[in-house]
Amino acid sequence: MGAPTAGLIAEFFLHNLEDTHLAHLTEKHKITEYFRYVDDILLIYDPEHTNIQDKTNDFNSLHPNTKFTNELETNNKLNYLLISIHRTPTGWETSI
């Protein structure tokens, strides 16, 4: 079990990382939406304009202590935290 302040320090660290680099990376990789809850990040992007491996490499190069991984949608579905997100031709459907 970690120190009681560990979560707060991690939040400050990630917030600083976002403030410093997020605008550049979202523009470079054409990321349309960015959502974060604690250390879980959801990115929405157009795969026609974004190479997922290049994006991951750029995010991982931000700081030596960060490690970003990918979980891609399967059959137009993706689970994020406890929410199941389903991409439809007209938008998004969610369920818990």
C-alpha cells in the first residue's frame, strides 16, 4: 500500500504532463477527444489520420516514468472503466 498522498502527487504529475504536451500531441495525431479518469485515458481519433503506434511512441517519450499502452476497439466496442462504449453509424451508445 502506498502513501496517502501518492494519488494526489500522481494527479499533479499527469495534469502537468497534459498542460505541457497535450495540445501539441492532439494536433499532431488528430485526436478529436481526450478523456482521463485518474490514470485511465480514452482517446477518440480518426485512424485515417492517426498511426496508433506513432501516437503511443510519442506519449511514451514524454517522460521516462510513464508507460502508455493501447486497447483498441473490437467489433466497434470498447470497455473504458465500467462503461461499454459501442460505436454506431450515427454516434455512440453506452452501457454499464
